[in-house]
Amino acid sequence: MIKYILNIIILSTICSISVALAQQSLPAPISLSVSEGFHNPIGFYDSKPTFSWQLPQASNIKNQTAYEIVAASRPELLLKSPDVWSSGKVISNQSVNVLFGGNELKSRQKVYWQLRYWNQEGHSSSWSKIASIEMGLLSNSDWKAQWIKIPDPDQWKTTHYGTRLFKPQYLRKQFKLNSKIKKARLYITAKGVFEASINGKKLGNDVLTPGWTPYQKRIETLTYDVTDALQKNKNTIGLILSEGWHSGRFGPQRRWDTVVAPPQIICQLEVEDIKGNLKTIATDGTWKAYNNGPIRTAGLYDGEVYDANYEIPGWNTPNYDDCFWQNVSVENLDPKTRLFPKKHATVKNKLKLQALKMTVQGNSRVLFDLGQNMVGVVQLNIPVKKGDTIKLRHGEMLSSNGELFTGNLGSAPSIDYYIAKENGSISWQPKFTFHGFRYVEVSGYIKEQQPQLNWVTGMVQHSDFDMSGNFHSSHTKLNQLHSNIQWGLRGNFFDVPLDCPQRSERLGWTGDAQVFIPTSLFLADTHAFWVAWLTSMREEQFGNGGIPVVVPNFTGNFAQAGWSDACTIIPWELYFKTGDCKVLKENYDMMKRWCDYHASEATNYISHMSTVGDWLQPFSQQKDDRRGDTPNTLISTAYYAYSVKLTMKTAEVLGLKEDKAHYQQLLDSVSQAFEKEFFDENGKIKSPYTPTQTGYLLALGFDILSKKTAEKAIIHLVELIQEADTHLRTGFIGTPLLANVLDKTGNTNLLYDILFKETYPSWFYSINQGATTMWERWDGYTHDKGFADRAISFNHYAYGAIGQWMYERIAGIAPLAPGYKKILFAPVPNQILSEAKGEYHSPYGKISSEWKFVGSDFIYNINVPANTTAKIRLPSFGMNNPDVMLNCKKFKVTIDDDGLILDNLESGIYELKILNIK
């Protein structure tokens, strides 16, 4: 009897412990963000944000079955009485892009939010940490300030070192605060670029703010929390304003003699003291201006001239006597130009590169090699004597005689000057310019000084995102290629996606952007960057539906097939990689209007739209050999079909059934016309059209051909590649399609042969010539022939589009569902490589994939984030019944024509071994 009672007690105790464990909260959700990945933003733009979070990776968290979000005006109300919004418990596995269900947020409004989730067993998590959103000024009516500038227009034009530039302005406002400050925000923007300070201290680490948009339609504003910068009693706001993209010499339509409007600036400081009193200090006629300061000139192409003899000690601090400064002139806001919070991060100083080598070249000239082609400016740390003029020349390459090569810069001198006012050591870097360079020539220093490597530091600047993607393999040059692709992104994601960062161009070419977007999303979180640029694209769309070839538009009123199709390609790629439906909703009208423009340029569904062509195709036979041999009508009709296809798929996602049916019918008509016009019954591009690799790649990559014709067309593509000794003959349009087409048609080994070629034209060929970035031409420079004939860019990211295939098929990470809700792990090992691995930071968390050959075994490790599922597809290595281990246990797998398949894997870390490979 005693034994029986003891058993009951023990059993009851075990049950109680199990219930207690089950009732314990799961770990809280992490990585809370809003809209395109913003964490606790200040000065936010999205009045109907979306919420995203990640589930911690743990053995008891596989999937989310429900969530609850609360939002309130004060943190203490969140779990008691959320007065902004409460979702209630929502039965859903959605943890990315959950739409805010409350009223639209208003200017200046601050909202706190928090959430929890339930796992697959119905257990709830702890509440997350509290996150917040603070809105910027969303309407022009929120602005009480006026545009200001120095009044005399005759003061603007000045010439220094052969360039005509606007003199930078120094502007200031002194004011008093009578009480201790509780909260203060500075809202600010410029027609031009600016640096702001309060009481002598610079605000933020931003570079060339506010950035570049279609200024006549929208100018981005910034918000700074300046609570700690202010003090009771006297304060001073100091602003430096320069020409930048708005007023400076920039783009093909702005040359030396172009007259444009001088820069202007507007700001509004709003202060709340501890008593609840509100005070606003805004730009108006009471501000003072001066334009005879130390920054004598500053241009994006030309560089900056800094003369320390004109320094103004204390100009941006209280008690400075500005009686000899001018009163500013003012201008009211133009209702046609919208002031709106910046939709992505500013450009910042992101990295420092120390000089690796220096070569003294006589006449007080020394050449510094940073070892890496980069974009930004030089931080100069050097001893000077009074009157010295230190000159910094920038270049990407060296001539055969070891001198700095600047022949590819066009009309962009890219020269900075520092003029010393006294003896001593200085530390200085330009504020209002940027350069693309690896080498820096410094001259004008003290002849008696022995140059030192630490005189020059490269300040790497780009839009503020971290390079989170990672790829590594057993092949040194493949790793260098990945590095070159990364540096191509760093160098050209400079507030907008540039084509190049060094010569007198630096424009947002749409063709380069549309081929590179998938790769960019692997390398870094560029979601917000692309969303912001698409906003500019919508604003620049012509009345007839055309899209300019550069955004913001500098090239006039014309569109080009393949380039302008970025307006359909980028929204779709962005949606599928992030799961963000909002990007499709925002851009759907633009996509439809673009398809209408395509139709207006077509006859019987064959498009005659102009096109840049397959830009820089090697061995082109055309008179203008930059445009390639692929027929223009084939290119434009292929992109017509592809844009219609993506618009159809967008309509389907948005639930627009009638639109979907319309575009499906249109796609069928264009596809049939395309096949009939360009291909014969044997799947060959027919006369009089020139068969090219790119012609086949467009047809196969965009799935325009019927299945029967496509099966024949691939044979002709392979023949063309073999005729070229397994080399590509593709330019900017064809090269990005090469990997996907060869891979999906069972020619992956052929692609590996092309990728690992050492001879021209190939990715490794440029590396063999010393490339540390992606080049515009494969042979932009060669050791035996020197530089290509034309001024060429040595930092041009388009050919870096191969990075997508490196992540998806060498490392083996690809989305099977939008936003990586389901992941495909399908690496294609090749005997050239003994191992490869990749990491990608998806909306759900880190995804990793790593494989290697160890003896006769193939070992594969993956990480599947919580709240996702995965499919593994591996080669069976020719074995009908391979011996497979999964997490150290024997495992029976499915084998089909695609190889070894494991499907519907839940969150977790997996190791799979295929043993005794023959």
C-alpha cells in the first residue's frame, strides 16, 4: 500500500513539472523592424508601416502559429491599454511584413510597439523588447521654415584651378532656451548638400546629405535627435551648404558653362522643455550667411579646395560676432516640390583603408597605393608649413611608367587641395565630394619630410548598410571574384545605384541596376535602398509611360528596352527576395504604363523600341562595337514579353484576376510573334537576324519559346559557346542570363568551364590583370596591351550579376517562396572545388549552406531559420542507393531525375553525409 501511494506521488510530481515546463514562456522574438528593415527609426516616412520579427532558433521553436502586436503612445500602456493599436491574437504564421492595422501615423507621432508569438505546440513566448517608430514631417504644411541662401547671385560664380563652381555657404542662427530641454528634433534638407552642427558639434556621420532625388518633385528630409546637443541659455545652429547634385556640374547636360540655381537650405528645430513649452527655430530672414570660408570650392567631379587661411574660428558656436555676415534671402516652399522623409539610409563613412605601399616620384610627389579600388575620400594626416598647397590626385590605375592614370576620368579632375595657414600637423578630409580610386598622388608637402604611409587613409563611403552576405570556397580566384563583386556594390551604391563612381558620369543607369539587384540582396540588406530608388523612378516616368534610362533623369525624354525594363524587373525581384507585397502595390501602375508604352512601340507584337543593345559584347562586329551583335528588335521584343510576364505575375499576387487574364493573353501573343519572327523550325535564330549567345539567352532565360523550340534552341546556344572555345560572347544584357539558362537546361558543367576560364573574355581574366572590383570591360586593362581605347571604368558592377549564381548554386541558397519562407538548398558541386559555403541574412534569420568533400564522403551542413521550411536537392553522384547519414543517423532518401531530395525540413541545423562516393 505504501509503495502504491509513493508511485502516485512520483507520477503526480512528474506531471506537475511537465505542466510547469509547458507553461514557461518561450524566448522572446528578436530583430524587430518596420517596413524595409528599419530599427527604431526617427524621422520615419511610412504612415502605414509593416512589422517584421524573427523567432529565436531553438529546438522547441519550429514554426509560429499565432502572434499578437500591441502599439501605444507610451511604453507603460503597451500591455495595459494599448491606445494606438492591438492586433489581438492572430492565427497566422506570418512574421514578416505584417501590416499595421491602426490609423495612419501622423507627422512627429511616436509609437512604441511590442509583440509575442505562439509556437507549433501552442505555447506563447515572452513579450519582445519595446521598439519604437517616430515619424518625420510628412507634409509641406508641417514646415514653418523658408528656404534660405546668401543673397547676392554675383557671389556664386568663382574659378579655382580651372573649374567653375559655386562657393560653399556658411549659415548660422543664434538663439536662447530658457529651460532645461526635454526633447528636440532638427528637421532639415537642402537643394544641394549640407553638414549641420549645433554648438560646434557636427550632427551625425552622414555624407553628402540629403542625397539625390528628382528635386523638382521631391526632396528628402532628415531628422536629427538633438536633445543632448542643446543647452540652457545660448545655442547656435551652424550649416555648411554646397552645390552637390542639385546645383553642381554633374551629368552629361551640365558642363563647364552651365548656369543652374544656387543651393538653398531649409531647417526647423522644434524644442520641448521640461515644462511642456514648445519652441520652434526655423530658417527665415533672420539667419546670417557668409561664403568666404575655408572650403573655397567643392564639386562632385572636381574635388574640394580647402584653404585654412580662411578658417572662421567659433562661427558655429554661441557668442560669435557675425555682424559682418549678410542677412540671407528667403524663398517660400514650392507646393509642387514635396518635402518628405528620406526612405533609406544616408551615405556614411563605412570603412578605413590604410595605405599599403608608397612610391616617391620626385618633385615632392609621392604615390600611395591603398591596395583596393574604393570610393570615398582621403583622410590626410601630414606635416605642413605655412603656405604649403597639398594636392591630392586620385586614380584607379597606374600607367606603364608607374604614374597615376587619369585618362578614364573624362572631365572629372578628382583633385583635392589643402592650403596650410601655419606650421604643424593637420588632419583633414573633404566634406562635399567623392572619388573612385585606388591610388593617391600627394604633392606639395615639405621637401625635407620623409613621406610616411600613415599620411593617407582611404575613407570608404557608401549608403549605410552592412555587407552581411558571405561566400567562400576552396578556389582563391573565385573568392577574389566575390570580393570584387562586394567592392563593386560598395563603390556604386552611393545614395542611388550608380554605373560608375570615378569619371564624369556617375549616373543611375537602369540597365546596370536591373541585372544586379538579385546579387545585391545577397550581399547586403539593400531592401530600403531599392524601394527609395523606385520612388524616384515612378516620379520620373514620362507621360507616355516611358522610363528614362537613368534615374534621376539626366538624359532627356527617351526610353530604351532592356534598360527601362528595370521598372518591372526590380519590383518583382525585390518582392520575391523579401516577401514585401507593398513594393508590388506601389509600383504596379508604373509597370502597367510601361507595358502600354512597349505596346505603342510594337507592330504586330514585335517591338521596335530603341535599345542600348548588348552593351560591350566582346568581339562585336558592329561599327559601334559597344552595342553588340544581337538584333535590336529581338532584344526589345524579348523584354516586352518579359515585362508583360512580370506584370501578369504581379497582378496575380495582388489578386487582380481580370488584369492577370489580360496580361496572360498579351504574353501569349508577344511570345508567339517573337518565336515566329526570330526562330525557325529547328530552334535557330533565322536570317536575316544574327545568331548570338545573347539572342538565345534572352529567349530561353525569359521562357518566351514553346517547349519544343526551346529544346532545340539550347543546342544552338551550346554550339555557339563551343565555337568560342567555351567563352562567353555576351555583354551587359546577356551575361547575367548565362548562368541561369545553362544551369536549368542541364549544362551546369559548361557554365563552370566558362566561369573558371582564365583567358579573355572571362571573370578570372580581369582578376589576372589585377582587378579588385568589377570592370566595365573584361579587358579594360591588360598587362601586355595596356588600357582599352576608350575611357573605361574600373568599378562597374554589372558583370557582378554572376554573384547570384554563386550564392544560389555554388553555395546552394535560393528562395522557393517569396521572402525565403521556403528555402531551396541545391548546391551543384564541381570537381574544381573541394568545398564552398555561403551565408545569407533572410527576413527570417541567417541561412547557411556549406559543403565539402572529405575523402570519399560528401558532407553538407545547412541552417534553416525558425518559421521556415526547406527542401534539399543534391546530386546522387551516380549511385542508385547512396548511403546517407542525416544528423549522424542512417536516412532513407528519395532519388529522382533531379538527384537526392529531402523536402519539408523544419527549422534546425542539419548535417547530411553521402558516404563512399565513387
